[in-house]
Amino acid sequence: MDWNVVVSIAELIGAVAVIISLIYLATEVKSNTKALKASAGFDASLHMSELNEVLFQSMLGDAVYQQGGELRLTKVVSRFYDPTASPEDLSPSDHLLLAFIHRAVFQKIEAEYYLYQHGFLESSQWQARRSWACGLIELPIPRHWWESEIDQGIFRPEFVAAITAAGKARVKVPGGKR
């Protein structure tokens, strides 16, 4: 056998191996980039959520808000979830407290949306969170809060669209049953 042929075959095998290695490397870099983007979005939303948790906990510790103690908080939260309530039923400080609480909750849901969007969260888990969020913002006071959050640009437009579109797609049956 001619050594030139052997050398040519070896070079060809080496070139194919290099190409396969580069393809593998590109795939891994793309996958890692996707994971980093999902992680960065998740972390950013989670950190903002933690900030809002500190704010509402601080507010609960405030002497002015503590008048009435736990009973006041119970009344405020139950009013928030009351389908017959209106935004005028709450004081400005109650609105602020509820805004911090629900902003923290929705920022955690937004963090899950980042993971779902990048393929790191099961669809069923995202659908459950989104369904709960849509049900909440159908209530009068939460709807008022949500519209205010949208006006302030608190959440990413893609997240707002995902929640809003899902809410519009929910089928309403007479009698309030779904």
C-alpha cells in the first residue's frame, strides 16, 4: 500500500473528527447559553420578589400598620380576594401592602415563566401557575392592581402577554363555574 494514501486517509479522518468536535462544541455552547439566559431571568425576577417581600414585611412591622394587628391583615387580604369588593374599599396603605405582596408572588411566577420559556420547566407546572394568576386578576381589586403594574412596566411584556392572553382565553360559564 502506498504511504501517501495512508497519510491522506489519516488526514481525512482527522478532519472529520475535528468537524464532529466543533459541532459538539457548538451544541454545548448553545445549550449552556440557553441555560444561562434562563437562570439569569429566573434570578432577576426572584431577587425583585425578595425585595418586595422585605418591603411588605417591613410594612407589617411598622407601628402605624400594626394598629389592629393580625386582624387588620386578615381583613385586608380577605377584601382583596372578595369578588364583590372594589378598589375603593381599601386604604392607600392597604393597597401598598397588597401591591408588595402580590408583586412578590407574581415576580416568582414570572421567574417560572423564564424557566418555562427556555424549556426548563414542565408545561403542566407553568399552566397551573398561569391559570391561578389569571383567576386572581379576574377579581376586581386584583384586576385594578394588575393594570397598575402593567402601566408601571413592572413585568416583562412577554410575561404580561402570556398572563393576559391566557385570561382572555379562559371560558366563562354562566353561574361562575369553569
